[in-house]
Amino acid sequence: MNKTELGAALRALRQASGKEAKAVARSAVMSTAKLSKIENGRVAPSVADVDRILSAVDVSAEVKAEYMAVARSQATEATAWRLHRRLGFHRKQEQIRALEQSMTLLRLFQPSLVPGLLQTPEYVRAVLQRKVLGEEQLSRTIGARIERQRVLYDTDKALRFIMTEPVLRWRILPAAMLAGQVDRIVSVSRLPNVDIRVVPLDAAQTDVPGHSFVIRDDRMVTVETTHAEMVVTDPRDVALYVDKFDRFSNVALSGSDMRAMLGRIRDELLREQETG
């Protein structure tokens, strides 16, 4: 099977499962029309599309590995943010949630913003307001992102986050609200399946942050650029991101040391609020 045959093969799997297209599309967080176009070869599915469809039809691990290998034959994909805006950013949040439900290990590196899974509602709103959304779409997207945070409490999944210190000081919110965001990170860091680390500015470094990225298991990396979201699936490229994540993990503060650092930052923010 090659990539041009993938759509027909996915249709055959769905039919063999006995599930209707509408049900599979709903589980895969896409329209029935899009699923039909994929199955009939009119639209090339992304790696994430194939992942969600295979999860929706509940195939074996062996079959999923075979089909995902075909989907990954194109090593890097990019989707412009304007396309997500047209479809609705809340749909994008639902698609990410579907991916997070199927993974067992998440590694996220963020040198710019608090990771979405750790954000307070106020922080989510501040981030999303940059996208110039209408109030209805903004509210739906905030709700969808908060709903994604339920994955934090799934002890079958290991969630690892690394942030750089400037993330916690970037004034996207007033000081008091930012202090609340810091408290939220401290609280989540105590969950047994969650590891949160912070790279302090005074740590000796052998690498540079570059940009944020998310590694799901060892199979897919998502990179957000200014104009588009890129998905990287070539194992050789994925390994580069795993190595970068590990290098920063080794110099980051964790556990009680990380929480003590965040406590100092929170106290600074609260003093600033009192004297402002």
C-alpha cells in the first residue's frame, strides 16, 4: 500500500468495523464530508487525520502501525493558521484532544508561553485574543481548551513539560492574574503522572530554545510557527526533538526546587500588585 491508496484502505477498514461514516467522523473530530473525501482519494489525509480515523475504527496495534507508517511517508506537513481560523479554532482544540486521548507519553517544550494544558481560563483568553476571534468563537475555543485539561488526571498517561523562566514573567496578564497562573502550575506539578520543569535563566546552557514543540509518544512532533502548524513524523527528525528535550530537561529545575522558584516568582508578582 502506498499513500495514494491510503484513503481507499481506510474506507475498507471502516466498513469492516461495521461503523457508519457519520460515527467515525464524529469520533475522529472531522466532518462526514471530509471523511468521504479522504476515503475517495479527493483529499490527502494528514498524519493526525489518519491517527484519529484509525482510533475511531478501533484497529489493532499492528494494523495501526502499518497504516501510520504509510501516512508518515511524507515526513513534514504544514497547515496555515488561516485554515484553522476558517474552520474554527475550537475544532482544532477538539482535534488535539483526540490525539491526546490516544497517546501515552507527551513531552512539551515551551520557551514563550505557558503550555495550553496548564493555562488558567484568564491566560487562555489572553492568548487567544491575539487571534482576533469573535466573542462566540473565543468562548467556544476557551471551553474546548479547558476541556482538554482533563487529560492531566489520566494516570495512564505520562505528561512532561519544560518551560524557560521568561515564560513565567511574560506579562500577558496583570501581575495578580499571572500569580494565579503560577499557582496553577505548582498545583498541577503535584499530580503523580505530571512532571513540570523550569529552565532558570542563570543555568549554564549548551543549547538555545528556538521554538516550542510537542512530542507525542515517539511518533509525532508538532511545531507552531507564526504562519502555520508543522507536523514532523520522520523518525530521524523526531529523534532530534527528543534529544533537544532531554538536554533541556537535564538543566531544568524540578520537584521542590522548581516549586520553590515558582513561589519566589509568585511572591514578586503579588508584591508588584500591592505596590502598583
